[in-house]
Amino acid sequence: MRATDSLRGRLIAAATVWIAFGMVAAWLVLSAVFARHVTAQFQDELYVHLEELQRLATIDGERAALRHNLSDPRYDVAQSGYYWEIQKGGKVLARSASMQGAPLRTPPDQRADVGVHTHVMNGPTGMLVVAERLVWRNPAGDPEQFIIGTDKRHLDNVIGSFNSTLSWSLLGLGLSMVVAAGLLIVFAMQPLEALRDALSSVRSGSTKALTGRFPSEVQPLVDELNALIASTTDLIQRARTQAGNIAHGLKTPLVVLTDEAHRIAEQGLPNSAATILDQCRKLQTHIDYQTTRARVVATRLSFGASAAVQTAVAEIVTAMTRLHRGRALTFINEVPAALAVACDRQDLHEILANLVDNASKHAKCRVRIRTTLSTDGKAVEIAVEDDGPGLPPEAYEVVFDIGERWDTQKSGSGLGLAIARDLARLYDGDIRLASSELGGLAAIASLPVSGP
């Protein structure tokens, strides 16, 4: 199942996207604000040092010197990335001890511009952020140029370190928010999961209605579903009653027709009587089959069907033992006590009774009933085996046809297996035939397991 098929998955995915978007937006805003702030602070520090340089400088013609070193000792460390120069007419009058190589060349300023200018330019150890000011002591002469600069990498390192810390912090915050949102969504979805479990319990037969406490937003839905279940159950009961009435109404005319057929035979028309009796038997067969099918369809559409397999098998074995008490039949019941299937008790009894009765008719001395759970535990196979002559594989499907019997020497209507398979299929199960380990036939009914 894809995440988009789940409401929980959709909500978590949407929350994750929005949180990620928020974290990215927060990173961009905070990074830009910090970069602007630290750059302004960086430049302010340069301006302070530039003022200090100008205040300490003593210029005499083509020579310049400082009364004492700048307060920041990094300007005295070679290649430290902190530099200053005093120039006049393109000639260096003085420079910091950290400065080596060619002089700093800043873009030309307007003559009347005596403000502080900031530039980014190549320096001795990389890109340099420079603050410079021109001072005219003689309007007719060249201005004195005070230049002070710091490697841009120092600024970039501070911003990079902040961005790295910010990235990890926002990542941790974002992940914690996603986890919190996921937990919140899971908690909010619990009433729907409880509703699903309650519906599953109703469908499997554990309960007859939805039970439990639900939030006020979900309770109206629960009430409507319970009303629907009650209404459907009532309609199904009426349908089953009507099906019984129809069957009873059809059987009465059949009894009359059968009686008339016997009278016709007594009057010397045996062929006509036999034809009528044969048609009456076929009609009775179809009535029995369709009545059973209609009743089972109604049962299948009802809610809460559940039946214990061992109880049904025990009752059937008791009945079959009495029915075949003149034969030395041994019934082996290997069904576990706790096993229940999602099937009406009467329908399960009819399915197994048909299979056990069929096995009893053809068994020599043994009939075994055993069960096997599917690998996922959602279905069970109930095998009814005998040690009789069995059937050829080509007969496995033929005997499921209505009114068909492979062995005409045995009594029967040919409806048992057909009805049993229809019953099983109406409960999402099936019946198949196979050879038995006992030497005869194995009729295997597959039915869904009852319970959560």
C-alpha cells in the first residue's frame, strides 16, 4: 500500500513538507539577517580601527609614523590577514608589520569625497575587506590615503560557522517537529482505528453492534452505523421468513401433484405417472436448493456470524454414529476446541453434515475430520476424509453439479455437495476434493476464521 493511500500517511507527508518548507525559509531568513548583522559589525570594527589609525598617524612630508601601535595586536603579526597602509600620491608612506608585498590599490575616489569607503579587493592573503579615507591637508596637493583591511575569510568563517550550526539546529528541530506531528496524527487517528476494529468485530461475529467510547466528532457516525446494522438485520430476518413462506407454499402443490401421480399410476398409466413424479422430484430438488441458497445469502449479509467448529463436528459425529450404528464406523475428530469460523452456526452445521454424511456413506470403517490454518491465520481448511473407494480426478467437479451423483447405487439427491460448496462460497470460502491419506476421498472446506 502506498503512503498516499493512507490518510495517516497523507497527513504525515503534508506535515513533513510544510515543516521542511518552514525550516528552509527560516534558514534563509536567519542566515541573511545574521550575515547582514555580522557584516555591519565587521565594517564598524574596521571604521573604529581606521579612526584609530588616522588619530595615531604623524605625517611629515613623504614620511609617516604612528605614535604607538594599534590596539589590535594582529596588525603586527606577519600575514595575519589584518593590514593597514598610509599612502600619498600612490606612494606608501607607512604600513603595518603584517603587510608584505605590493601596496594596496583601491578604486579612485572623487576629490571632494572625504567620507569612508568600503571595498572588497585582492590582498596579500586573499580577498580583503577594506575601509579607506582620503584627507586633503593641501587643496593643491595629493591627499593622504588611510587604508585598513581584514581578510574576508574571517567574515566568511564566522558566517559559515553560524550557518552550519543553524543548519544542524533547524534539522534537529524539524525532525523533532515531524516526529511530534506524526505522534499527534497517530493519536488523532486512534478513534478511526477503534471504529475499524469495532466493525471488524461485528463482521467476524464477536459483537452484534459497534461498542466503545468515541469522540463527539465520530460518535454520530457510530450511531448511524449501528442504526444501519439493526435495520439491515431486521430486513434480512424478514427476507428469510419470506423465503420460508415461499418454500412452504410451493411444497403443498407438489404434494398434491405427487399424490395425483400415484393415482394416475393406479389407473393404468404408469408411464405418465413416472414422468410426473420425475418432474416433481426435480422441482423439489430445485426448490430445496434455491430455498437453502436464499436463506444462506440472507445469513451471509447479516452481521456477527460466528460458529465453533469442534461443537458442530461433535454434534454431527454423534448424529452420524446413531445413523450408521449398524456399521463399524470410527469417527476421528481432530478439530481443536478454540477454533471458530465466520459462518452462521446452522450453515456450518449444514456444510459439515453434508460432507460427513457423504464420507460416511462411502467409508469402509474410518472417517477423519481435521483442520489446518492458513499461513496468515485468516482462513482454516476443514478436511473430511474417508477410507472408501474414492473418486477419479475427472469426477471431482462433476459431483458438485446440482442433482449429479457419481455412485448411483448409494441413496441421495445429488444436492449435498452443491449446497455445501455454495454455502462455503457465500462466506468467501470454497470446497474442493482430493485424494485422502486414508485411501479414499477428502472433501476440504475452506472458511474464514472468526474473531479479530
